[in-house]
Amino acid sequence: MFEISKTDLAGRIGTLYTNHGKIETPAYVPVIHPVKQTIPSKKIREIGFDLVITNAYITKNNYGNEAIEKGIHKIIDFDGGIMTDSGGYQVLEYGDVDVLPPDMANFEKAILTDFAIPLDKPTGYGMPIKKAEAYVKHTLKVSKETLDSKADNGQIWIGPIQGGEHFDLVGKSTKSLVDMGFQMLALGSPVEFMESYEYRLLAQMIVAAKKHMPQSIPLHLFGAGHPLTIPFAIALGCDTFDSASYMLYAKQLRYITDDGTRYLSDIAVFPCNCEICSKYTPEEFHQLEATEKINQLAIHNLYAIKLEVDKVKQAIHEGRLWEYVIKKARAHPKLFEMIEVMTENYEFLGLGTPKFKEKAIFLFSKEDQYRPEVQSFQKIVKKFKSKKKKIIITKESSTKPGYLSHQYTGLKKKLKDFESFQVCQYNPVLGLIPIEISDIFPAAHHETSRIDFEPKEFPTFEKTWNDFFSNNKFLEIHYDKEDAFLKHFVKTLPKEIKKKSFG
């Protein structure tokens, strides 16, 4: 059902196999209204979307048996994959719906949707924990009953994860759904998080779910359609995500860009070459009739979202997803808070990060000390053992690996007893680099900003430094006493180790 072909951080390129073809992930899943849709489904397919989501509850109320006779694909006129939301959103908005979970499950089976979701009770944001526990319990009960009674017709049933900001509940909900045997899971209630700019909580909720999921199970994220949150959702492990944002923003005359949204009235030049932006100038666009303006803007928004997903896919292929999300994080102060969640969970992100990459990684700032490739290298350094009693530490050379640099050969000529020295270079972000392993990834495959880093902002350097010196029995350290960064850490060494300057 789900094959993974490429990974970086917790993000992955994969393929979902359905009754209506293959879907490459990560994938944005546009919402199609079964009754009031104004952008033709065929247009959405033409733009490049192979999977859409529609509402089974609204479909049932408006079409009834006709939907069963025709099937959901004919009802919304879409020949690709279709996911149906069972009415959980309506429960979240209005408190309840006039249909029982077993009846909704039977309806979803009968209309032959490709991905079906049990009628759950979303916890939303801000719900007291006791009430949230009751909602999670109800959702798990309904989900099990639905899965036990499912027809074997190739449909993929998606287990809805609930719990909101109560992360223990999210974990419990996820584990229970995995144990039930769901082939795919969906994380509920992020819309309210995003509307409140609680991006950090959103990131924590995703991680709380992913830590209880095997790699083989894809994760859907409900209601995530903003180009700023998409890279983070993917980097943290979401494979598909739905939203009606393309139309909701259009109705507010908001134009999606790669770093947020702009009101149409504020745009002097379209920063896009999609079919809509190539056809009109902003002035011409303003002259369009109101409904046409909204629909054309919605089409642009679809193109903008698809472009963002494609950029993230390319970042995964290049092994640059960390760099891409760090760049995106600076688009909004609240969004930047998600970086803290990533740095706190570097071990989790490291599970999907290749140990070796074809391209050099870029190291810009203190946040990069937590990227998985750096942490992986530091683990090697912490275990490094030298038989030598003297060590000399220099700044990293521009030539890599270090043993091919003029700096290294110069030391060889300068020190008469060179063979008695353990030689290390260092990089503030990457850490200590013993010369013997200066050719492995990423020691020989990175570029770092040449700025003055503040030593106190690099706790991972300090930890590696302490472990390295505890693991080795050096009696002397030779270093440049004018090097402020290195001087800070040399001061922490035991008095028994003689400190000597070679500068």
C-alpha cells in the first residue's frame, strides 16, 4: 500500500497505491465540496493533484442513495484517488451530527471512496484533559468497531488520532490505532492550532504521534494547507495533508506566496508565473467580476501550494530538507518556534536522515549544531580514541579533508616531534574533527559561515569536547591562545593538562 523511496529528516518521498492509481507523497490533498464546488474537479486534476478529499457527511445529506448508486467518483467528477472525511469537522464546529458512526462507515464503504475515515470526535484546541480523554476513548471505540466491520474492497481505512495539545493522549491514541491494524493514520485538530499561531504545539503534536508509528504507516494531517506550515509538516513526518485553504484564502482575496499570503490589493506585480499570473496584470485582475476573481485566485493558490510541495520534494531528493525548513522558519517569529521542537527531537529526525549524502551540507548558525548529520558525526568523535599524549587543535582548514590542507602540512614541517601529536581541527557547529576522520561525511562535505560564533551558544560542542577529553589521556594541549572560541573550552580542561600556545 505504501512504499518509501527517499528520506530526509522524518520526511519521505513515497508512493500510495489505491483503487484509482498511484499517489506520490508528500501530497497536498485539496478539499472538494460535494455540492458547492466552483473550481471543476477536472481542473484540479489537470493542475497535478492525484488525490482530493470530500465530505461524506455532506454527500450523504445531499445525495443519499444516489451517491451509493453512482459512487463518489461520479458524484464529484474526479477519476483519481478520493479521501472522505466522515463529518468529524462538523462535530468540531457544531458539536454533533445526526448520523451514527456505523451508518457513516457503511455509507463510506458503499460510495467506494479510496480512503475512508471513521466518524470521530475531534478534541480541538483548548479542551480540558478529562473531556479530551473521553473524546479519545470514544474515537478509539468507534474506530475499532469500524475497522472490524470493514468490507475488503480495497479501501484504505484511516485511523483518526486525537488528543490535541495533550501529547500523552496523542501518543496513546496513536499506539492504540496502530495496534488495531489501521493501514494509515490521520492527525486531527491542527486547524485551531494554526489559526492561533500555535505552530510549536502543532510540531509537538506531530512528533508525539510519529514516535508511536512504524515507518510503514503513512500519516495524514487534517487542515494543513498554508505554504509556511507544509515544509515543517513534511519534515516532521506527515505524508499527506488536506485543506480548503486555496478557496478560503481566495474568498478573502488573499494571494498565496512562498512566504505567506498577501491581500490582492497590496500586490503591484505578481511574483508567480502560473497560468493565472501569466494571463493577467494585477490591475486587470482587479477588474474581473467578483466570482470569477475568486475562482481565478483559487486556481493560482492551488499552483502556489503545489509548487511549495514540489520544492520540499526536491529538498528531500537533494538531502537539504533541514536547510529548507530553517530558511522557511524566518518568515514568521511564531513559525521559528518550530525549530526548537526540531532541535529537541534531533534523534527522532535522525532516524530518517541518511548517514551519508552526495552533496555538502550548509552550516549557518547555532541551530545547525542539532541537525542529524552533525549529531551523527559528533557521536563518532565522542568515541574516538588516540594513543598519543599530546594534542594540537587548530581552526578548520578551507581545504577538506584536513590532512590535504596546507595548514596540516605546515604543522608537519613546524613541529619536530609531529608524530607524537594527535592533530584535531575544529568547527564551532560541527565540533572537533580528528584529522584521521576528516575525510568522512560531513567533516569533508560541508560549508560553514565564517563569522565569530559565541562559544556559550554551542552546548553540543561542549558535550563532545568533554566526552572526547574524558575518553583520551592527553597530557598537553597546544592551541592558538588568540582564538577566543577555543580558549573558552580549553579553560574547562583539568589543570593536569598543560596548555601551550603554538600561535
